[in-house]
Amino acid sequence: MNEVLIYSDKPSLAAELVGFAREEEHDVTIVTFSPEEASELVGCGASKVVLLDGDSDIPENNARALAGLIDEWGVSLFAVGATPRGRDLAARVAGYLGCGMASDVSAVHLLDGKLSTERLMYGGAMVRSEEFSTPVVVTIPSGRFEAVRGVDSPLETIVIQPDMRVHLVEREPLSQEGADLSCAPRIVSVGMGVSKREDMALIEGLAAALDARIGCTRGIAEERGWVPAEQYVGISGVSVAPDLYLSVGVSGQVQHMVGVRDAKVIVAIDKNEKAPIFREADFGIVGDLYAVVPLLTDALVTAR
Amino acid sequence: MATIVACYKWVLDEEDLVINPDRSIDVSHARGKISEFDKSAIEATMQVAAQTGDATATLTFGTPDVRKSLKDALSRGPATGYWVGDAAACDADALVTSQVLASAIRTIDGTSLVICAEGASDTYARQIAPRVGALLDWPTVTSVIEMKVEGDSITATRKLDGCLETVTVNRPCVIAVLPAGYEPPIPGLKAVLSAGKKPLHELGIAELGCDPAPAAKVLSSQGFIANRRNVIFVDGDASDKVTSLVSALKKEGMLS
Ligand SMILES: Cc1cc2nc3c(=O)[nH]c(=O)nc-3n(C[C@H](O)[C@H](O)[C@H](O)COP(=O)(O)OP(=O)(O)OC[C@H]3O[C@@H](n4cnc5c(N)ncnc54)[C@H](O)[C@@H]3O)c2cc1C
């Protein structure tokens, strides 16, 4: 029985996916391409861990061989951690198998040979429910399921033939200089309405007055590079759930707002009364941030 | 001469979607647009072709309406526009779309490089490039922010979680680019005018031998409605509005 097969290049996420399979009482096997990860994964509660030994430095290079095994083993669901590598490998496997795939699901159930999923569309404006017959592939982001710990599962090694047409030249770690916003109780978020880099001092002053962390929109991190990429909020960035989310010069496009849906109170400062952010805010000030932010910072320092 | 093909999707502009109070979605006012990130795929195609002198083309699969996208696509530089317009695109999932695109690519003579974006702004499923690569059995490199092409050899830099990875691969291959590396310029008037004269090739699903049956069965689609208080201070001078906001936040217990 190979009901559910799991892979993630992040072992902690693989463990969460085992949590999903166990919650629904499926038989579950983890595959990995790395001996180090294999020894870490044996304690995660799967029926077994299979080390696919192919001697490639790039996990995605194993997709074709893995698709062959999934077919041979009669796997119903191949569940993959939704990381850049995971999504790539998962979609390649689905391509080789010619089967359906649900990406980055927010809900997932496997019952009677049918997979039902929910996922966001249009950057979060829409929730779509879908159903697939098996075999099927799914990618699941972290934070959806609780990892389980179990007695050590047996480890099996299978030699596979990776696709060596993509060669690794070098890998350079990106410094994780960004702050972790996922647990921050207060966030001041900066958008493209802040026009010059030196004006970030205004935002930092406001954040200090509130004892808040700084978040931002995609453009501030990816185009302007004023805030580390780990701190941009939204569908392709992080999701946050602070008590207070105060945005400055953020228009409130859905791709950003989907990341703050769990905030308790949302406050917006924007000069455009028609900006969509005001429809999704609890409180707001329509005004020029350059006039409002210094006054607000002073008032907060006095109030606290 | 080799050809570089940029794939793009014609999507509804998400800003035009209207969510009804019962959470159903009204798309009747929604205009079409080339998915933002796909403009970067077209731009990457033009940048690579400037290095190699290869021919360039765009390829899209959509409803018959997708024909309207070709002028915008070609105003971004590519020489030829291939399109598959079929009502089946309404229900197509990534399984169907990737089969249509891969089959179309096989018919475009001399295609040695296919460039896609990571994902489209409607589904953002990020499946197409790896699936097309698998169907063609070509090597695929995703999350690319930079490429150097010399003859058939490509050196690409990928931006992944926590690392930059440099890889080499030979053509033919499929590349998915991130928008960061390939900011699309706004086409000039001359480019827009000449786009109307570029050759177009329509391809049919049947002639490509593709099965239009999706694997995903859509059960429901519901709009998201934010349930917030919307207390917005509009009138008065800045200090009045700040005073109102601070007292509101105090009442909420946000300042203790
Ligand atoms: C597939 C996809 C995924 C995406 N993922 C994300 C994501 O994860 N996160 C994300 O943030 N974005 C994402 N985006 C981009 C998103 O659609 C928006 O473009 C982006 O969030 C807008 O950023 P912004 O609000 O900073 O800028 P803008 O939309 O340019 O808004 C700037 C705002 O500042 C206001 N302003 C200007 N000057 C002043 C002033 N002096 N005082 C006060 N207000 C002022 C303006 O009125 C405006 O409302 C994604 C897009 C796509 C297509």
C-alpha cells in the first residue's frame, strides 16, 4: 500500500505533511534524496522512509525517475511541500504522469480515491474548491498541519537514475537578515507611497513609537530593496496575524491583503480616498503620509 | 535559425472582478490583460534574442477572445504570434494547458528555448513551465533571475528559498523567469503600430491532437468579502484625524 507519498526539500515541512496523512489515517511514505535528511525524517511518523539515491545535487533532477516509481508503486496522492523547489518537482512529476495537480492548497482531503482541495485564486479574491481523481499531486504550504513524531520508521534505499541535463555550478546562501513577522504582535507596513529611501526614517520612528516590526509590500522589497524580502507580506510573501497592522502608502491590492486577513485590527493611511485598502481597514486616515505620520508618531509617544 | 518562444496567459484583470453580497463573482465587467509576470517572460525572450540573434515568437492558449492579446504581446518585441483559441480554455487546468502548449511548441520549427513566467495572476499555480518541460522531456530551470546564453549553453541564476543557485543547461530547454530580473518596459508607439503587421498563426486543439478534458473538477468558486469596520477619517486637518485615530486605537486596547 502506497496511499500517500510525501516529499519536501524542507524536512520540517515533510513532517507536517505526515501530520496531514495521519490525521486522515492514510498509509504514508516519505521520499528524500539526501542521506542526512533521511536520518532526520525517520522519526516523523511515516510507515517508511525511502532514500532515493541518485547522486544529483539538484533535487528537481530526480522528477522523471520519481514519476516512474510513483506509477510503479500505485501511489494515490503525491503530496509535496510548497517551496520553490517543491512546486517545480511536483509539477514535473504531474507532467510525466499526465495527471492533475492542485497547487498551494489551503484545505485538502483524500477520501475514497478522490482528492478535494481549496485554494485561492486571483491573488486571494476568490476561493475555489476542486475535486480530482487519483493519482494526483498536491503542494501544501507550511503551517497547515501539525507535525507528528513517531517511532523510528524503517529506512529503505533505492538507487535511481537522475536527469543530469541541468548541472549545478554553485550555490550561494542568501543571508537571512530579515525579521520574522509571523508572530509579531504589531506591524507597521510600508508601501510604494513612501517615495524616497531616506523617508524610511519616518516609518521607523512610527514603528518605534508602537513597538512594532516593519513589514512592506512586494515592490518595496523586490524592486526597491528597502526592506528584506522575508518581510514582505502577501500571497507570494509572508502571512501575518498581528493584533495591529498599520499600513502607510499601501494601496491594498488583494495579493497583499490576503496576507493580513488574520490581523485583529487593520489601520490604513493613504492619500487616495478610493484606495481599496480602506474597504479592508477597520480604521483609516485619508491624508498625505508626510503630514500624518510625524503627527501620529508624536501622538502615540504621548499616548503610551 | 533557432526560435525562442515566450508563453503567456490572457487573464481577467483581478481589479475588475465584482464580488456580489452572496459571494458569487461577477466577471462581466472584467477586462482581459496579459498576466503581469508573463510580460517579464516576453521581456526575457527579447533580452536573450538580443544576445543570440535567434528568432522570437509568442504562444498563448485561451478562449477565442485571446486573439485580442496578440497586438499587446507582439508590441513587446517578438516577431510572430502563435495562438490557440478554443472555448475549452474556460475549463482548462494546468494539465490541459501544458498539453496544448507543448503540442504547439512541437509545431513551431526550430524551437530551442521556451520561456515562461513562474505563474499567472489568476491561478498562480506555477505548474506550466515544469509540466511543459516534462511533456517535451526537455530540461527545465525555474525561478530564474538572470541568464547568459552562449550558443546552446545557458548559465542561469535561480533565486530559491534562502539561496542563489547557478546552473548550466543546454538547449533545447524550458526556463521560468521571476519578474525581478526582467522588468518589462512599456512598448513605444512605433512598436505598437508595427505589432499589427506581424504574422499570426492560429492553431487548433483538434489539429494539435490534444484532449481538452481537465483533471480538476471545479466544485465552487466563492469571492472573499472582508468584514471590517471601515471607520475612515476623511475630513478635517491632519492633526484632527490623528487625534480621532489615536482615541479609536486606545478604545480598542491597542495602545496599552
Ligand atoms: C501573482 C501576483 C502576486 C503578488 N504577490 C504580492 C505579494 O505577496 N505582496 C504584495 O505586497 N504584492 C504582491 N503583488 C503585487 C500587488 O498586486 C500590488 O501591486 C502591490 O501590493 C502594490 O504595492 P503598494 O500598495 O506598495 O503600491 P501601490 O499600489 O503603488 O500603492 C501605493 C499607495 O500609496 C499611496 N500614496 C502615494 N503617495 C502617498 C502619500 N504621499 N501619502 C499617502 N499615500 C500615498 C497611493 O495612493 C497608493 O494607494 C502580486 C502581484 C501579482 C500579479
